[in-house]
Amino acid sequence: MAATAVRYLRSVGAATSAEPFEALPRPDLRAVGDDERLPVDPGEFRRVLGHFASGVTVITAPDHEGDGPAGFACQSFASLSLDPPLVAFMVARTSTTWPRIARAGAFCVNVLGADQGELCRAFAVSGADKFAGVGHAPAPVTGSPRLDSVPAWIDCTIQAVHTGGDHLIVVGKVEALGADQDAGADPLLFHRGRFGRFSA
């Protein structure tokens, strides 16, 4: 019976033994297909969404592989759940800092105050030593850098990562948090490409 099957496969040109083959290229990971995209100009998208004012944070992670701590400026941050306590931030899939945070498995959200615009700019630069001259101490649970003089901080472990188009949605489980009353209550705000501060 087996011999008959082999003869048939050979007659139709099918392979009868394991042969090496090239794997298909991995498809690009995306949220929607090209034919599903809305006709929205990226510049117009940024301009309109820029009207939404947000706070500003610096997301940091501990040294995991001897390269020093990692960090980047992030305005796409939000509280997510009270029970269990979860927060989320969004990061571009092209970020060179994100893989280091992912490998560490933990991060600290440093909420910036109104006078920390320069600190934010320092962490927005790609490739530089972002921690040069920046005072910090390890967060109590994960050891992620807790920057000096920030009004508030949230120490987290990574719980889940979801795809959101050209960004990733990172969900963190809150392990510890705190606020420094002496650092001042005014937040650093970002609106239409500029930093500002809250006024009642």
C-alpha cells in the first residue's frame, strides 16, 4: 500500500522525501489592512489630536543587561483599572528604548511637574545618555529609576502588551506608588506641540 502511494506521488510530481525549503517571510504586524484604512492625512491627524492636552511622564526601567537604565518621554499614559490597579502607556513599535524595558519586565512612571520641561526634552532625545546628570533612586519594588523631584511616581511590572497599529499598548500592574507634596502640585502639560502649565 505504501509503495503504491509513493508511486502515485512521484507520478504527479509531489515530493516523497523531506526537502529543505525557505520559510515564508513573516508578515508585517498591523492592526488593520491597507484596504481598511480611513483616508486621514497623518499631518491633519496630528494637528487635530494635538488639541487634546495631556500630562507628561518619563517611563524608566532598571539596568537589565549591563547597558544602564532605560527611559523615554511619554505623553500617552493613562490609568486603566482600580481593581486590580493597572496603568497603561503607548510606545511606538520603532522605539529603541522599548525592547530594553520589555526585557526588564518592569517600569516606573515618573509624572513630570510644570518646571521639568527640560528633563522631558532630555528623555525625548534618541541615542543620548538620557540619565547623565539626572538624579534618581531605585523604585521600591522593581528597582526602576525614580527620578528626583517628580511630583508622583508609579512602580509597575509589565502585565500585558497589545498591538495598536504602529504603537504598542503596554499594561502595567501597579506594585507601589507615591507622591511628593514638596515637589509642587502643578503638572507639566503638553498641548499643540508646546509645554504649558495648569491654571484654574
